[in-house]
Amino acid sequence: MKTVAPYLCVRDGAAAIAFYKKAFAAEEVARYEHEGKLGHATLRINDHMLMLADEFPDLEAVVGNVAPETLGGRTTFTINLEVDDADAWFDRAIAAGATAIRPVTDEFFGRHGKLRDPFGHVWSVVTQKSE
């Protein structure tokens, strides 16, 4: 597998996996527990890979990241998810518990909406215009 994949840090990995399955039809590819928490999971969303793990505050020096809640609900990036129907994917994520940041609208490149998942991560849901 040669890819660049986001690796998210969350506070409740099991709940995050359940949310991503419901919101984005994620398929669980791998899952490993560590000290009673989610040590690592790999998900496939719309043929793209997403990795995540629970936050381990005692290991931050070697893990290198923390969950958005630790940053006061902020995150430093947006996950761009290209889909066949931005409106349907956006609506499904909202119904699953995401919060709308910007509703799906027409942009010069296609349909685009932005949302925040219940774990603090920001997603752009995009359907590109067909030329």
C-alpha cells in the first residue's frame, strides 16, 4: 500500500470507529487494542485509507500528537473527502452526529461542504465538477 493517509488522534477510538462507519460508510480494515484503549485502527472510506488511535497523554513525547479536545477543540488540518454526492454524504454525516461548519454549496470546482465530527476533526466533503 503506497498512500498518504491521515492518522487521527481521538479520545474514544471505539466510538470514533462507530461514527465513521455510520457517517462515512467506513470499513474497518485493522484494529489493535493497547492498554484497554484503541492502539491503532485502519479504516477504508470511499476507497481511501484513514488511520486513528486513542490519545495516550503519557506517551505524547513519542506519539507526537493529541486529540482536538486537548487543543481546546481545535485541529490543525482539514480532511478532504471526495465523493460522488456531496449533499448525501454531508447529510448522512450530520445525521450521524457531525456539526455543520459550512453547508454544501456550489463552488467553482464543484459541490463542497465542511463539517466537524464529534471528535473535533474537520472534514470537507467534495464532489468535483465533471468537465
